[in-house]
Amino acid sequence: MSHLKIEHIEKSYGERSVLKDVSFSVQEGEFVSLLGPSGSGKSTLFRIIGGMTAPLSGAVYLEGEDITGKRGSISYTPQSPSLMPWRTTLQNVLLGQEIVGKKDEEKARDMLERAGLKGYEQAYPHELSGGMKQRASFIRSILSPQSLILLDEPFSALDEFTRLDMQQWLLSIWSEYKRSILFVTHNIEEAIFLSDRIIVLSDRPATVVKEFNIPFDRPRREDLLLTEEFLHWKKLIYQEMRVLNE
Ligand SMILES: Nc1ncnc2c1ncn2[C@@H]1O[C@H](COP(=O)(O)OP(=O)(O)OP(=O)(O)O)[C@@H](O)[C@H]1O
Ligand SMILES: [Mg+2]
């Protein structure tokens, strides 16, 4: 049984059709990226999987259970970081654990330090930069207890090197925690470097046009980015995306 299964999801806003017959699945412990043009419907799909929005038709299953329109079964981090302005950074990252009554402050402090946020534990969101907010909300979702994590472009506000650091960090945490991750990005390199599998979505209305299994061994190191093999995958996926944008 797949961990997550999306079946025939359709969604429109008024006349505008956003998702058209979207179906795919994620296996236990798998890292899957959704790659698609801007405005194609990726965040909308995430909101549906996270139970924030109902689809017009179709269903979302987690471990075989129908969770369509239900919140809380999946750890969902929206695209723009949604830290609570009245809580400190530390209180914000502990939110997901607090809800289930299992706070591990030591681990939270350790993660904040690894994400370069040491010294900001007691700071409020308005005192953080955009990238810092992204990192804090990302830590919150990693610390949440759910077995599937949805990440919607968590690194888009970071410079190239911080981004690489965070990608490495995400991979080390993922291998340590063994969760399933569904990741949205429009960065091809990022998708290849991180994923077991990449699902390419078409322009709006989004539908699955192609899937790629990424064969690189793990753990993956930064120098992978400079290999011929990596470039080969980049070209392949780039060509696929280019056709979509024509
Ligand atoms: N609440 C809403 N009401 C009306 N239209 C919406 C709403 N949310 C999204 N849309 C429309 O749905 C389409 C897809 O938006 P969505 O945010 O899912 O795209 P995306 O693929 O995540 O884009 P990006 O890569 O830029 O984040 C857009 O045309 C957008 O205008
Ligand atoms: Mg989006």
C-alpha cells in the first residue's frame, strides 16, 4: 500500500481550471518532488493534500484511509512562512509538537542552531529576515510528529550557498527521521539533488506529464552537482519543462 495516494484530483476557482485529473502516489520513506511552472497549481494541490481546501472531485488517501478535506494527518508548511507573530522563534518551532503534547525543547534548540538561528530563539518573527522565517517554519514542520511532510518551496528565499547547506541538512534529517517528503520547487537542480522521484506537472490546469526516477546513491554530496551524470538529468528534465512553457 502506498503511503500517500492522490486520485483524480480536480479543482477550479470559478471559471479557472487549476488541477485536472491529478493522480500519483508516494511510498513510505520516499522523497518526491513536484516540479512545475509558476502558477500551475502546485500550492493549490498542497492545500488540498493538507486538507486546507476541498477538491472539486477526487480523493487523498494516507495509509489507505480517505483523508480528503481533513486537516492534521499530514505536516503541511505553506509557501509563505506562517509563523505566529506573538510567539518567539522557539515557541513557533515547538508548535507542532505542542499540539500533540510532546515538546522536545532540547532538540528544537539543536535544530535552530544547525539552521543558523542560534541567538534568535527568543526573537519574534518581525525581527527575522525572510530566509530566517523560512528556516524556522521548516524546522517546525520537521519537528511535527506526522509521518508525511509537505514542503512548498522552503528554500526559495535563500541565497545559493545557504540553500545548498539547507538541502544537505534536509537530507541528513530526512535519513535520520525516515519520513516521507513531498517537496514543491521550480528549481530543477534542487529537485534532482534531493529526490528519489520527480513528478513533472504541466502548466495550468496542472496534470502529471512525466515521472523521473533519480538513481543517484545516497548520501549525496555537493560535488554530485558538477558531474556529467547530473548534467544529463538536468538536460533531460529541462527539455521536458521547456516543452511545457512553449
Ligand atoms: N484562493 C484562490 N482563489 C482564486 N484563485 C486562486 C486561489 N489560489 C490560487 N488560485 C489560482 O490558481 C492558480 C494556481 O495557483 P498556485 O498557487 O497553486 O500555483 P503554484 O504552482 O503554486 O505557483 P508558484 O510556483 O508561483 O507558487 C493561479 O492561477 C492562481 O491565481
Ligand atoms: Mg506555489
